[in-house]
Amino acid sequence: MDDTERQIQFTRQFSESERAMRAFAFSLVPHRQDVDDIIQDTLKELWNNFDKFDPERPFLPWANRFVYHQVLMHRRSTATRLKYTFSEETIRRLVEEQPTLERDRALSDALDQCLQKLSEDQRELVRLRYFTGESLKEVAARMDQTPEAMYKQLQRIREGLQRCISKRLAQEGWA
């Protein structure tokens, strides 16, 4: 991939990620104006580090590391004038949680997409068993099947969902 194509990928991924980057920054600093400054400085740093940009890897976790460092720099430069800011330890802990939240969001999106690929009957079975709180026996009786047959059918559905989710997460860089 040549530099022009990498620049296009970079710009596209930045545009797609900017809202999430702003939300992340806003979770760490109290004022919108500060977030605007941090995102502007982050973009400058991202561009300065363009040579480290890998279009094959997830953009947002990479970019949010720059947001985090810009938040720390901003905090240090404004600490004397701002009375109410998070401590660096609090900011560090919030940042440590971010990849987990992003992965959970990606996992939830993948599950939703994979559930949509199921047949209507399969989705209804999953809904009855996992979202209504009915027991396997109750679902089997409702669907006029034996609990053993219902168990095997649910096992096949779960295995299919697991493969589908794993594939989607891998495609998005969440190996």
C-alpha cells in the first residue's frame, strides 16, 4: 500500500473514530473546550506519527493512546488554574478500562450481527431460552420437542454463534 492510500485510510479511520475519541477525552476532562484542544493536539501528534500508522490494526486503540498522553499534558499545563481535575492515577485507571469497554462494544455488535444471521426459528429459540428466563424443559414443551433434542439444537446454535463472533472480531482486529 503506497503512502497516498495509507493517508486516505488514515483520514477515513480518523473521521470514523473522532466521535469515540472525543467521548474518551471527555470522560477524562471536565470541559468541552479542553476536549476540543486535546483532540486538535491529538490529530497533530497522530499525523506526526503517521509512519507508525498500520492500517491493518484497529485505529481507535492506537489513537486513544495519543488522546491519553494529550490529556496528561493538558492536565499538567492547566493544573495550576483548574481546581477540579482527576489525578493522574485516576486518569491512568480510566484509560486501563478503555480497551475492555471497546472490546465489549465490539463483542456486543458482533453478537447482534451474528444473531441476525440465524433463521427466524433459531432466533426465537435463543430468545425463549436466554431472554425470557424459561427453563430448557419449558422451551422444549412449548416447541413440542424433547429437552435432549432442544439441548443439541441450542448447542449447535451456540457453536455457530461462537464461530461467527470470533470471525467478526478477528476481522476488526480483536484477535
